[in-house]
Amino acid sequence: MAPTTRELTLIGLLGLALCALPAVSQAGDAAAGREKARQCRTCHGIDGIARIPIAPHIAGESEIYLVTQLKAFRSGKRTHEIMTVIAKDLTDEDMADLAAWYAAIKFEVTLPE
């Protein structure tokens, strides 16, 4: 039985959605990321918990999110006076390693009663 027009449309939309996902070119090395995170510790902390009020906590964020944001800073798509300068010199490997390190950090949240 041949696929219906609706089925073909859904298959096409799924294909387009998959193509739109950001590609992660390589898996990062968390141990290397920990070493590279020394430059991040002043604002984000080596543990991913921000040390200054204007920096976000990044511990436990997904690797895809972190790499996407670092690439946005590097390209100028996203700007911040500090992060734009820092990200411009990061390689794709540096970004993957940093993302692997911060994504690997686990923490627990306790809701108030």
C-alpha cells in the first residue's frame, strides 16, 4: 500500500526537523573540560555554580545547550562583553570539553515544604 499524502507530509516534516537540530561534532572530554574550566571559575565556578550575580549557574546544563551558547558567543549571534571575548578563542574541541565537564556535574534540588 502506498503512503498517503498526509503520511508523506509527516515524514517530510520529521526529516526537516531532524535537519534543524544542532549538530554536535564530537563528544567532549570532561577531564579535559575540568582543566579548561579554570578560565571559567571566576564567574561560573569550577563547579558550575555562579560566583557573581550576573553569571548563570551552568552545572548540569545539557552539553548541546552549552555548546550552542558558546558557539553563539563566538559567532557574535549572542553578545556579552566578557563571554564574547572569551568564546572567540575557543575551538570546537574546547567547547565540547567544557560542555562535557559542566554537564557531568550532578546536584540535588530540595523544594521548600
